[in-house]
Amino acid sequence: MHDHGHPTIGQMANRLGLPAEMESAAPDSDFIPAGLASLGIEADEVDLAVMAAVHGLLWSPLLDLLALDTEDVTPERFPNLSRAPE
Amino acid sequence: MGLRAQAAAIAAGEVDAAELLDATLERIEQRNPALNAVVETFPERSREMLAAAPEGPLRGVPIVIKDEWPLPWRAQRFGAAQLLAPTAPGESGPYRALRDAGAVIVGVGNMHELGAGSTGNVSVYGAARNPWNTERCPGGSSSGPASSVAGRLVAGAVGADGLGSVRFPAAYCGLTGLKPTFGRSAMEGHHMAPVTTLIVSGPLCADAADCRLLGSVLFGEELAAGDAAGLRIGIVRNQVSEDVTPEVGKACEEAIEALSAEAGGTVKEISLPDLEAATLAAILIINSESMGGTRPEQLNQLDPELSPIARGTLKYRMLLPAAATVQATRVRTLTRRRLAALFAEVDVIAWPTIPAPAPPLEAPLVELPSGTQTADQANVRGAALANLTGIPSISMPVGLSGEGLPIALQLQAAWGRDELLLDAAEALERANARRWVEALPPLAAAEPTEA
């Protein structure tokens, strides 16, 4: 699978100093504080608790959505939502 | 007296519009303390509107409008202590439509904070209450418009629907509520300007004919009455139709049978795959669009009076992956194409508007066969399809639970077939002898002051 001279994910992760195996489920303990910090958004304990709850509800379905095979879906260009798709 | 009855009585000179306005204001004063449905009245402004009212289909008829659009004398607050986008008084599309039809805006309706809830139990004004039981949620986010009509403060109200926000409160309060085809109803000046693809204004009234009248005003065109003869009804065996309380399931099944019989129609089981993905797609799109123009530093200056849920949710929205939103748009396309194919086979898709009747204000949870869920979580799965794809949808009352709370059926039709939904709702009213649209909540039935 990696016969074009491209590094594997693990090799790339090592070069970047990242763990070779990264959690794909993005646990809120890392994802939320890191995301907020990267945007410069402050949050107190209550904010974080609410965000963790939202994350817990949303993230797994979101990963399912991303896993949905939509490769064959030709996007609508300039969709008119008041009409049936062309 | 219903909306069209008020309009007809004024037009015929049988009712004096100024007296009707005074009686409406008096009724708001009497009943609103128990409901918190109307957050502001402005009698002088209302009288000015009446004095300047042109001859129109709603001349002199008092209407409540949701706190989601500006008025020339009042900026919207969106049910919140703070808004991320600036607000100012002004003429919105719904305001102009009502004014040009001769209607009199008599008050602003309460709403769920930032439009972000199906229950109406969170608002800067305090929760609106359900006239059927004031300890229960009125539904959201158009909580005040629904509560004000169900409590018979007014006969018609304008709400907005981005993820079910007309249909949920209509369902909880025993009203008829129309979510129009995307783009057909007046929306200019809506607070959520960055949300360009999901939200519509819509009427909340006691029955379908009143919704047709108020809807025609919001659409700027007559929603002509037809009949629903030969209606082809599609039903889907999925979580939305089956993970509901037994009372809801039974009432909706009976209503579908009654509608089919009345219309001389058919009922056909259809398949609508990936509905959960479509629901999430709508959630992702509206949450992403709503943050358009928001700078991260604005989120460090949130008003402490915003609810903790709003504060945390606003911040979380900034973390939604762009790839997921792009995937959501592909799911939207996929779903629109599937629906277009389905609407060649059926005229309407029917399923319960809400899986359970209005939950308690203090704990908006619902007990379903799958377990206990938040009402928001359970409600959205039956509503988001119409917003994601742009199709019209209507909610109508079809029964009362053992606790005396309304149960509702939702019909969805192809783009532009709003009129058919109203025709079908009227057919169902005939089928059940208008039993549910004429049912009055205890709070409204207690006082014989029907103006």
C-alpha cells in the first residue's frame, strides 16, 4: 500500500514527534481544550462541562457521517433549496 | 374567534377593529402572567398600525410575532441576553408583509434562547408556558407565538423554523403550524442572517384554514385551497415513527388511516435511508452557518446572563470540523435526490411531529421505548429533514394524551406543495370532525371572553 515512496502515517507521526497511534475518537479531554486554545477562546469549568456533554452526543454520529460513502454523490452546483434538485 | 373569523367580521363591519385590539390587549394582560408568551406589547404602536392599516386580508387583526425579527420601534433580542451580531430596530420582511396586509402587531412572542431548543424552557425572559399545562414546555423555539395562540391571546402568530421551531411548539400546544418551502415566506431582516439555507418564517394558528390565510400573507401570494383527493401517503418504518410513546404512535396511525379514508387516498410504506445522517447534516450546517462572521475573541466576552448551555454551545460550534460540514452538504444533495424520487411515488410523507407530548419545564426529558432522552435529542430527528432539503412540512393536532397534552402528526410534501399540505390538514380536520383543532386548553376554556 505504501509503494510510492510516501511515508506511512506512523513514520510521519514519528518525524513530527507525534504518537504513531492517535485516537480517532478525539476524546473531549484533548480535543476541546486544544481546539479552544488554538483559537484563543477561553472557557471556564461550566463551559467545558457543557462542551463535553455536547461533544459526547455529537462526536460519534459525526464520525459516522464522515464514514458515509458519498463518493458517488455529484454535488449540486448553486442548489436552489426552494425546488427539487435538477 | 379564529383568525379568518376575525378578519371576516372586521371586513363585514360586524366587529370594530379598535375594540378588537383593546380586547386583545386586555386578554394578554389577563392571561399572559400565567403563560409568559408575550414579552412586550406596545399599545400605541399597535394603534398606529391600525390607524394606518390598508384594506387587506388581515385588516385590523392582531398578530404576535416572534422575537426573531426587528420591528421599526424595537430590535429583536432572540430570546437572549446577548447577541453576537448587532441589532437595531427596522422593517423586516414579516413586518412588511403583516403591515401591508393590514394586520396589527400586538406583541412580541417569547422564544427559546438563541433559537437553540425545541422546548422553550430557556429564555432571557423566563420560560414561556404551555396553556395545556403551565408546568409543561410549550415547545421551541417559537414558544411564545405558540403559547399565545393556544392560550387564545391572539388567533395567529408568526414563528420561524430552522430545525423544527414552528412545528415543535405547534405540536406541544395543539396548534397547526406550517414550515414553508424554503424561500417562499418573508424572511428579510431575520436575526440569523448568516444562516442562509435552513430557516423560514411560518404561521402558527388553531387550524389549517387560518394557517392558509396567515401563510398567504407571509408568502405574498394566495395559497389557493384545493382538495387532497386521492392523496398518496408515504409512511416510513424507522426511529421517527416507531420510537415514540404508545399514545403518540396510536394517535398518529389512526390519523393517517382517517386522512387516507377522507381523501380516498392510499397509504404506502416507503424507505428513506440515512435519515440519521440527514438529521446530523442539518444540525452541522445550521451550527456552522450560524457562526459565520463570528470572531473567536467575541466568545471571550459573552454576557454572564447567557445560559451556560448557550455559552458552551457557542464555543463548541467553533470547533466543528469543516470536513464534516462539507460532508453534510453532500448528504443534503443525496437526501434531496432521494426525496425527489420518493415524491414521484407519494404526495406526502407522514410521521409523528414529536415522539412524546410536552415534557416538564423543569426537566425536559422524554421516556421512549429506546429509553430516556432529552426532548431536544428526540424531537429533532423527525424535523430536520424538511429544513435540510427545503421541503414544506406541516404539524397538526391529532389527539390528547392521557395527561391531557396534545399529540401531533407531521406531513411533508415536495417543494412548492405547501398548498397540498394545507389541503391535507383540512381533510384530516373533516375526518375527525375538527375535534382536535377546536379543543381548548383549560386556561383558554376557563374564561368565556372569546373576542
